[in-house]
Amino acid sequence: MLMVLGASHHDLELKALERLSASTDSLSQALRELSTQDGSIRGAVVLATCNRLEIYLDADRFHDAIDAVTHRIAEVAQIDEAEAAALLKVRVGAPVAAHLFTVASGLDSMVVGEAEISGQVSRALTAAHAARTTTPVLHSLFQSAARTAKQVASRTGLGSAGRSVASVAIDIATAGLAEPGSDESTSLATATCLIIGTGAYARVVATALRARGCTRLQVFSPSGRADTFAATHHAEVVHAGQFADAVAKADLVVACSGTTGNVLDVETVTAALALRDTPLPVVDLALRPDVSEGVRALPGVRVVDLHSVADGAAPEHREAIADAQDVVIAAVARFEDDQAIRTLDPAVIALRQHVSLAVEKEMVRLRAKYDSDVAAEVELAMHRVTQSLLHTPTLRAKELARTGDGAGYLQALHTLFGIEIPDQPAPH
């Protein structure tokens, strides 16, 4: 069965979500171990973003799987298991597909219609493949989610909105930079923007800043990986010894490293403020804040963070959102139909093998009796007849699977052909 355990900005304060998501790498490793050691779990995919943590499971036993994963989450996050269980929302069966398709399409995001979430969903599947924790049903689920996101982007107005957590945060932060009568792109055209971090979110930030007219990008990496990012995004590298001076001279600082936390500390920012005569706008997009609490209290600093985005990102494009929801509903129905049909795949395969074996036995006799050309013609004719005869039973299997009447089909195969089909685990 399919299930998902997770939490997002809808369910938890970001502080609580940060605790739960303390180490996604360690959690992924723990789930890899579970998928090989725990008989109740066949596969797992971890979707971790700046405002959600979700673990998608293909499992045999509901309660055993939930308990095992909750235990590992609590262990990795170093919190009590009962607390972890209280923080996690559980979905099972059909609602899993509905939820993931909604997430991948940007309809469950802090900024409705955000573009980057579909890429994060795809990368989660890629990571699970690399870790060998996927199963056919999880692969199908995530591939269907990716297709749904593309359909939402191409068929609705959300695809052209270009909205993201990063873009909304930057717009909020730069609103005060524009001259009266001008727009934000004008203010950023001559601005120096400093990006802290080089990960996936930093790439999104760089793209958003370029789209708003910024021509001077700088990048600082707490882990020392700025060179490659700078070459790709035409940015200037800020080394550790230059960091405080770069903060002092920046018109906008966007922090999104999320690795060490508190990269912008009170000492650094206080020194920077002493060298400037204008307020310092800072965007902090890291779930584990890059800006220390003390910095937020300093006069002359304006911090825009995930809370600011949540407050400032009121739903828009109502018609486009309604259209997107219709696309998701139709996609979920197709996925559920497809999974229902797969429950009778073993029966259809067994029937085809049964018929093919009978044909092959007869062909062995005919090949010995006739020359190769005649035998080949007979074999081709028998193949055509076989395909024609099996066409209707195959279609009927799909119809009966959709309506939940597969048991009758299995009984008919046993009665008519003596075919026994072992019990198959439900796909979800």
C-alpha cells in the first residue's frame, strides 16, 4: 500500500518543522536501512524542501511501517518518539496520490503556483533511485506527479506566473529600494546583490534576481564552494576574509545556505551597519536560519524570511488555481485506474503464458513435420489467432479491475483453464 508521513508549513510552525528536518541525509540513510531490513517496508522516497518534510512509503503492513519510520525520524531529529508521531500527518491509499500531485503542481505551496517544487519532487525520485529505495508503484506515483505538474504549468495561468518563495521574498525585500514611480527591476539594475549559499535554492535566487534586472551578483559559500556557482551564474566570488565588507556594501543580501545556520551573526552585521548609511535588507530563505536572532533585533536591518513570505503571499489567479485543481483531479483518477488495472496484470500474464505454451507445444510438432517456410507461415497465423482470442479477455480484465470485480476473473481462469494465481499485494 502507498502511504505518506509528513509535515509542512500548513501543519507546523517553521521552528518545529526545522527540528523535524534537522538532518535529511541521516534520515534518508535510515530509510535505506529500513527498506532492506524491515519486512513491512518495500520502498521509500524522501521529499524535503524549505517548508516541508514528507516520506512516501510502499509498505505491506500499515501500523508496522508507520511505527518504524516514526521511530527513525525521532532518532535522527533527536526528539521523543511520541512527539514525532504528534508532528506527523499520515495519509494512506488514494489520498497519497492526490496530495503528491497537488504538491508537485505548486497548489500546496507557501506561494501558490511556485515553480521550483516540481523540480524538487523529481530530484527526490532521482535520489531514491540512486539509493535503491524505489519500487514500481513509487516510481509510477512520482512520474505521474511530474507529468501532472507539467500539465498544470502548460494548461493553466499558473505556468506563466513565475511565482516562487524566492521571487516573492525578493519582491518584498526590494519594495523599499525602488524610487517613487519606478519598479523593483529598476532598483535592482544598479544594485549589488550578495547570495549566501550555492545549493538549489541559491540557483533559483540567482535566476530570480537576473529576471529582475540585477547585473551584479556576488556569492559567498560557507562551505567554500562558490567558484563553480560563480562561473555558472556570472557572479563574483566573496571569500571568507571579504565577507563582512561585502555585506556592508551590498544593496540586498539573500541567505539560503541552510547548512550551518547563523552565517550572518550580530558581530558581522553590526560591523557592516557601521560602514553604511542605509538600512540593510536581508532575505533568509533557509529553514535552519542563516540570520541569527540577534541580527533581527538590530536597528537598520530588515529581515524577510519564510514567515514574511507566508504572510505576504495571498492566493491569486483564482481561475487558474481552479483549472489546476481540475487537472490534478483528472490525473489522480487516471493514476488510480492504472493502479487498479495492475492488480490483474499477473492474471493476464498467466493466461497469455498458458496459451503461448499450448501453441509452442503444437509448433514443436509442426516444425518436425513441415519445412521451415510452411512452419513459419503456420506459426504466424497461430500468433494472429492467439492475439485475437486474448484481446477480449485482456480488456475484460482491465474493466473488472476498475470496478473491483477482479476476484471473479481469477475464479474464471481457474475454472476454465486450471490457472492458479498467487495472492498479490495491493499496489496501494
